[in-house]
Amino acid sequence: MGSMFRIAAIPADGVGAEVVEAGRAVLDAVTGPGIELSWTEFDWGCDYYARTGRMMAEDGLEQLAGFDAIYFGAVGWPTVPDHVSLWGLRLAVCQGFDQWANIRPVRFLPGVTSPLRKADDTELDWIVVRENSEGEYAGLGGRNLAARGRGSEVAVQSSLFTESGCERIMRFAFDLARGRERRRLTSVTKSNAQQYGMVLWDEVFERVAADYPDVETDSCLVDAMAARFVLRPEDLSVVVASNLHADILSDLGSALTGSLGTAASANLNPERRFPSMFEPVHGSAPDIAGQGVANPIGAIGSAALMLEHLGFPDEAARVNRAVETVTAAGVLPRDLGGTATTKDVTSAVIDALG
Ligand SMILES: NC(=O)c1ccc[n+]([C@@H]2O[C@H](COP(=O)([O-])OP(=O)(O)OC[C@H]3O[C@@H](n4cnc5c(N)ncnc54)[C@H](O)[C@@H]3O)[C@@H](O)[C@H]2O)c1
């Protein structure tokens, strides 16, 4: 008897639809009688907003709650302010389902030229673990005093750091580091300038580290960390950072691998009380949407993370190996310097699954 999983697909906007279609094709090819995926697609996003004034159905979270996982494309379109589309759909799902751990592997693919010269002769492979439920994106604050006239408005945007929120993401990162060849965890901080939240972050890191004597640790200021991603990335294994810091650093990481289009991510509710969400790191790329040239590798890598989460690490590894075979053979989309279309890359990956 095989296992059956209910997956919600939310392609949303722009290239989201193109890369979700690609990822689904790979998932359907790698699964079979043993693992069955039953798909339901939701048409939420900026078009839905134009029709209904909402980014997702009013009872959207209730509709999604029964699924085993969510496979997401990208949200955002020039017709809707970005903060409205992001908070109305992607952040609504992340926060509503307490997907507090966001993992973003930085993977260097064979056959892809990295802007980092060091990548040619150094083994590089690290994972950014992002706190995904509070920090700088807690949504706390407000705007005021606009009534005093033009030029007088003020805005406050507060960060929220809770001891329990810091502790759970750090334990998650330590557990991840423990399972890797290089047992090392680096904490990203800014406690020199932010004396409340980031100092609490540092203290919790130090306390939790005592429970993991087998994991090497260090702590690095976010500005220095940006430089280290470029100059000394061979030192990194797992990197844990706040919501904003990890957001920025993981884009830097994916750019170093060659393109934003190759980066995968998982928004996890580790307790499994709610479905987790798997999505490429990139956005809806309005500049290339509809042309059939979007790089599907980030979405395909996210599909592999979903397989892992559902309990199929061998199938996940097969997908990742197939992607490597394809890039090594020089089948590259435009953003990686090649001429392959989204469909070309996708069928090559499916062929390489073996
Ligand atoms: N997770 C998300 O849904 C998410 C993330 C980032 C941005 N956004 C939204 O996406 C919209 C566009 O934002 P942006 O331009 O800052 O970021 P973006 O990631 O959409 O695009 C940045 C650049 O990378 C390129 N790119 C992105 N994905 C690609 C792919 N798969 N293949 C080839 N090239 C790719 C784009 O063409 C563009 O030049 C905005 O509305 C923004 O709010 C959504």
C-alpha cells in the first residue's frame, strides 16, 4: 500500500505559475504507486485580488488546514502594492500556520558559473535558517501624525524578539547542524547596535549552545556576515538569523550560486500542527513573466524539500541529483547564461531522474 498526500498548489503571480507547473511535473514523475500526490490548485493572488478585493479566500486558512503540504509559486504584481500582496497571502499563510522555521539551502550547482571565483575550487555548501514568525517582520507599529500636514508623518516599526521564539529557531538550527558532516552553527547578530532584541538573541544562543557541546559555534555581526558570505564561505555550515537578516543574507547566498532562480526554501511548522509551505526564494519576476524562460530550479529544489518533509529523503535526493546532472550537462536557463526554456529544463530533469 502506498501513501497518499494531499497537496495544495498556490501558483499565485507572474513566473509563480510557470515554475509551479514545472515543479509539479517533476514531483509527479518522481512519485508513483508508492507515494501518491493528490493536487488541489488555488487561484489566489493578484488577479484574484482584482476580482474580489482579497488576496485569498476569506476562509483560506481553513481550506488549507487539511492539506499535508502547500506548494507555492510567488506573489506580487505591479497592480497591487507589494505590502498588500505579501501580507494578504504569503505572510498570512506563514503566520497563520506558525511556519516559524524557514530553511534556505545555498547550493552550488555543477556547470553553473558562480560570481564567486572561490567556488571553482572550494567545496561550498551551507544552509540559512531563518526565524520566520517574529523579529523585524512581526508587523508591529503604526503611522501617525499625518494630520499635522505634509512632511509631519511618523512611522514606528518595532521588532519582536521573544525568548521562546529565539530558543525554538536556535534548537532547530542546532539539530540541523548536528545532522551535517560539518557540525557548526553560526549565529547572526547585530547586538552592538540593537541592545534589546539582539542582546536577548545572543544570550539565548549562548544558553542553548550549552546543550549542544558537539556542535561548534560562533557569532557574527550581520554586516561582517555579508562580507564573510563572499570572502570566507568555506567556514559556513548552518547559519541561524532573524527574519530580516536571513531574508537578505539568503538572497546574497543564492546570488553567489549564480542566480536567485536556483534557490529553494521551506517554511516549516516543525510540530506539524499545520501544513508547511514549500516555495522558491525568488519573487514573481514581472520582467520575464509569461515568456516561458523562468528558471524552474528553485521551485524544483523546493519540491525536493517537500518530499523530504513528507518522509521521502531518497526521492528528494533523486530530484537534487537530477538537477545536478542537467546543469552539469549545460542545459541552463537564461538567467544562468544558457538558452533553455522552463520546459526544456523541466523535461531534462525528468529524463535525468532515471
Ligand atoms: N516569496 C515571494 O512570493 C516573493 C519574494 C520576493 C519578491 N516577491 C514579489 O515579486 C515581485 C517582484 O519582485 P523583485 O523584482 O524584487 O524580485 P524577483 O525575485 O521577482 O526578481 C528579481 C530579479 O530576478 C529575476 N528572477 C527571479 N526569479 C527568476 C527565475 N525563476 N528565473 C529567472 N530569473 C528570475 C527577475 O527576472 C528579476 O530580474 C514583487 O511584487 C515582490 O513583492 C515575492
